[in-house]
Amino acid sequence: MLNEPMFDGYKDVTDEEVVEKMKYFMSKAKKGMDIHEYDKKGSLEVAKELREELKTEYKNNDLVRISKAYQEYELFSPYSKAVHEAYVSVTGAMSYKKHFHFLYDVYSYMLSYLPTNDGE
């Protein structure tokens, strides 16, 4: 379920679902950062997976039909901004040089846009 786009244009999305998805991204980013010192390859893999998941969300949220469908939902905008900023924080191929910074950015952007602002 977490690999599917949050907003599909058909179903209502609850505040709890948005918070859960953002915390999922934060948790995955934190996992990658936590293992970075002793498992750089594993950390890089986490970053690559996370980037693909964010890419799916980013492309979906950028669709006109999605933004129109959820324009009245107050958490769509902050969620979309968090996903956008996290996804575009690193350009080009994910590498050993870039991945820790990317993971940190994902965690930070999700935390800053988290509606309840109650980080893990």
C-alpha cells in the first residue's frame, strides 16, 4: 500500500493516512542514515528505493486531474510540497557521494511539512 500513490483522484484521503505516509518516508530515510556508517551499500539501496517511491508520488501529484481533485483538501498542498522538495533535492544518478544528503533532506522536508509536526 505504501508504494502506491497517496492521492489517486478517486478516494478520499484521511489526515491519518497523510501523516502515516510522511512518517513512512521519514522512517525509511532514518533507516538509511542509521546504517550509513557501517553499510554504505545498504544505505545507498535504501536511498534509491526511497527516491523511486518519491518519484511515483511526485509524478502523480503533479497531474492536473490530481491537483484539481484534491485542491480543497488542506493536507494535499503540504504533502505535495514535501514530496516535491525531497524528490528534487538530488539530481542525476544516486551515488555514494549524494545519498546521505538525500536521505537527510527527505527526513527534514517530511518533518517540516508534517501536519502534526511530531517527528519520530
